[in-house]
Amino acid sequence: MKPRFIIINIITILSIISCINQNKNNVNSKNSTKIIKQQKIEKIELTERTRGTNRSVVYTPNLITARLNGDSTQTAMSLSEWENISRQAETLDLSKISNLQSPTTGRYTDRALAATIIITSNGITYTSATFDSGIPPKELEALYNTLQNPKEKQKKPLK
């Protein structure tokens, strides 16, 4: 009777230890997933180019800098606008934006500006594949539309 009791206790103890370690691994994997998803977006740039036109808009947490053919203007950006833009960027898998396929090819013959989105996150710069201005890849569409919105408001430039 005693040997059976000892064996049952040993099996029970090993099972409990195994379950505890398994729970710790699950908690650790959940924490690492959260860390990966917490990207700190530092800067987003939208460039649009063709022969004769070079347009660039840089978005930072408190400033929008727009350049058109060498002329530059700066506009203050509200915290809520930056949070909206950075939230859109955080939903992307930044390591894959350089491989996204453009739905159209008008930029090859100057029918459209060639557009690129450049995102700086945690000190690393990610550049999207080039696409026709106004017609981004499906994965970048929400961010592109959000980036276009502040420009359309025509805020007063900073002096």
C-alpha cells in the first residue's frame, strides 16, 4: 500500500509542477506579444514625385512639415491628430510594407505621382514600396487616407 501511495504522490506532484511551468510560459508569451505590438512611431513621411513635381510631407508628434518643389511650410499638429495617424501606422506590419504590391502602374508613364510612405519606429526606418498617388496598396489605404486628411484642412502655417 505504501509504495502505491508514494508513486501516486510523485505523479501528482510532477503533474502540478508541469502545469505551473506551462502557465508561466503562457504568461511570458503573452507579455512578449504585447511588447512586439507596442511600436513607438517617431515620424511618418509621405513623398510624392514625378517629373517637375516633388512633394513631401513629414508628420512628427507636434509638427507637419510640407515641402513642394523646395518651398517648405510648417504647421502645428494636435496631439489627437498625431495619435490618430500613429494608431493607423501601428496596425501595420512595418517589416512587410516594402513588399506590398501597388494596384496600378500609372507612375511608370507619369500619369500619376510616384508615392512612398516612410515610417520611423523605434529608431528603425521602414520604406513602403512605391505606388500611384491616391491609389495605395490595400494594406496602406487607411494610413494614406489619414495622412491626406490634415493636408486638406489647410491650417495656418507657423512663422
